[in-house]
Amino acid sequence: MQVWLIIFTNILAFILALIFGIGYYKKKKKEKVSQIRAELWGTAVFIGVMIFFNGVILYVNYLEEQRVKAAYTQMEKNNEERGKEEEESFANLELSLKTDKNKGPDTHYIYVANFNKKVSFHGKVYIKTIINNKIVDGEYTTKKITLKPGEKKQIDQFDGTSLYDSYSWEWKGELN
């Protein structure tokens, strides 16, 4: 998660606590204990908002970590089945498409891995999502990428339909 979001939510919590605390103090100004109540109210709001926002951030981070872990595990398993360990080839390049349905339109995250031991991949990947043997959402083309030997990473994301039977990909580029 980005640091600016954490800083923003903590500043927002502080500002809300000040607003509620000062508002409560002004409303109850005539009472003797109004300042103590205002400080307690402001502190309680600050702590409550901090816990809420930081809890949301932790939950989002957890979901992201699980998505990344699932993608890498899937690519490793696929490489064990399809890869050619004895040669440096395109068969040792893997891709995983993971969908996040929590972000408005369904967001597809593209993870790739190069299981070759000596050669890097330079080029693009063409991805198709398929329903009933028909391509949906068209074909998505990634930006130019370079994958070093043994490298795994998220390279891109795009919005599309979450309901697809399968997906296919084609590597366009060179190994060197």
C-alpha cells in the first residue's frame, strides 16, 4: 500500500478528532467537565478512526499479498508441468491472470515469470479472456517488458469481465 494513503488517513483521523472535540467543547461550554469530555471525545474519535482506516489498509494489503502468492504458486506449478528445464525456451515463460472484483470494474492483474536459467525475455504479451471458446473483452497487449532469468513480477493490469472460462496468452519477443 502506498505511504501517502496511510499518511492521509492518519491526518484525516486527527482532523476529525479535532473537529469533534472542539465542537463538543463549545456545545457543553457551560458545564464544569466540558473540557475533559471534549478531550475524551476527541481522543476516542481519533483512536476509532485510526483503527478503522488502518484496519482497512491492513485488509487490502492482506488481499493483495494473497493474490500475489496465488499467482506465483500457480506459475510455479504450471512450469513444473509444462516447462522444459533442460533447455532455454519460451516454454519456461509463465503467466497468471488474477481478478479483483472489489475495485468497481473487474480488475485483472497480470503476473509473469521467467523460469529460464540463462536467458532474458524482451517483448510483449498478448492476452485473451475466453467464454465458450469465444474471445471476450478483445485482446489485451501489455507494454514492452524485460524478464530476467528467474524473475517473477506483476507487469500490468486491465479492466474486463470477471466471468470467463479461461484465458490464453502469447509471448511476442525474443529470448537472449
